[in-house]
Amino acid sequence: MTDTEPAPAVRETAEAIATMETRGAATIAAAAAEALAEQAAAAAEADATASDPEAFRASLRAAGRTLRETRPTAVSLPNALRYVLQRMEGETVDALRDSVVDASDAFVRQLDRAQDDLGEVGANRLADGDTVMTHCHSTDALACIEAAVEQGKSISAVVKETRPRQQGHITAEALREMGVPVTLIVDSAARRYLDEVDHVVVGADSIAADGGVINKIGTSGLAVNARERGVPIMTAAQTIKLHPETLTGHTVEIEMRDEDEVIEPGTREAIGEIAVENPAFDVTPPRYMDAIVTEHGQFPPESIVTLMRELFGEGAAEPWAEP
């Protein structure tokens, strides 16, 4: 291994993330943090870096770049790199290695318990006998409902099917496995059924510094309707979903998915020439969200920036970049 060549474990992890063998926000984040610890251990033994603290730092930055380049639009991956690399400190290689390994271990331990901790916080917002409405499929949102059920609360659910991919079906199945009564509805019926709902619980793909929630398309409209109906709505999201780049004015790119998810090619041809758009996400302004629930507690959307800075530093810092 040269002074900046990534260790084999880093290359293997990068390949697994790039090919989506490793997938899911938490799984990707944990793999990246553990790969940095492997890099630190390897660099502390390599001839080129074992006695040179600056060369050691350069090797960790290079490993970070290798991992970062696998998923340029991901949120949890750079957050894992920031958490570990910003805690790299010391005057000797041994001290630097230990700081990286300790930071990696702390990050992974936090991830391991994050969803359970988040679920307990969210469950405290739900009362016995509540009916909740869900949108799309979020394991974080489901964790809140599951924790409420485990507390002995009777919970029922109105589940939006969430077109075009109908992820609501996955949510409905998970809720039935918990013993939660489920009513499945088409998306356009949400406003009608809000009168029968006590709480709306959604997840997040990412969360901006101003508290804006980027989530499955349709979340924003649901939040506006919930506010108009006086139904509280919370976002359940682990802190790896926070988007530090938005601190410095970066915008969140909204993925446009394949048109065939919306309409079959034969049907489209029969209709005639039409434009078809299929945005995967929308942005819910913070004024329409009552709370963001994380493993660190619940926050008013406008104050989530404080937690973001505490965990990941200021703005779009890239500690993997060359100084």
C-alpha cells in the first residue's frame, strides 16, 4: 500500500456500495465508517505512513474520496465520512489511528441503536387508540408505530398506497405483521380520511438545514392537507438523513424516475404525444411539519440545524478533500 493507496477493505467496500450490493442509508453509512477504521489500521502498519502523521492523514483522506465517489448524490455516506474524519486528531500516527477507530466505533454503535431510540421518541407522540396515516414506506416511521404497539397502545393505520410504485403495500404488510389494523387507500383519498386520523407519520429521504423535509412525492401535499385539517404530522428520520450541504445554500436534487413507472408505453402511444414526468421526491416546507423525530430526540423543524452542526460540522465541509 502506497502513502495514499486505499486499503483492500476500502476498495472492497467502495465496490459493494457502487454496485448496490451494499444498500440502504444506515448500511452504507456503517460500511463507510468501518472502512475508514480499516484504513487507519492498515496505514498505521504500512511503511510509507507508519511514522509520518501527515502521510497517515493523506491516506485517510484518499480513502474517504474513494468511498465518496461511489454515490455522489447520497446523504448518509458523506455524513459517515464527515463524522469520522472530523474527529481524526493527534500528533502521532498511533493517536491518529486511535481517534479514527474510536470515532468509527462510536458512529456504528449509534447507528445500531438509532432506529430503536428514534422509535421510542416517536411512540411518545402517539396515544392509545390513535389512528395514524402513513405515506410510502419508511422503516423509521414504522419504528415509531411498532414501539407504540410494544408499549401496549392500540394503534390502527390508514396507509396511502403511494403511486406509482405502491410502496404503501410494503408498509401495509409490515403493519399487519405487528397486528395493526390497516385501511389501504388511494393517494387522492388522503384528505377525506384525515378526518378519521389522529396523527400523520412519514419518513424522509433527507432533511435540509431549514427543516425542509425531502421525501417521497406526495408528502408535501399530505402535510398541507394535514395542517388545514389540524392533524399533527411528524417526520421520523435518523440523523444520517440530515443534509449538511444545505447549510451553505446547496439545493437538493430531485430525482426524476423512469416514465414507464407512470404509464405503459402502449397506453402512452395510444393517447398520442404527451409529456410524462415522474419526480421521486418533493420538499415539505418546515411550517407544515410539527416535529422531526430522531434518535437524539424530537425537534421543531426550524431547530434541526443545531443538531446538524453538532454532528457534522459547518456547511459543506469535505474533510476527505486535499487541503
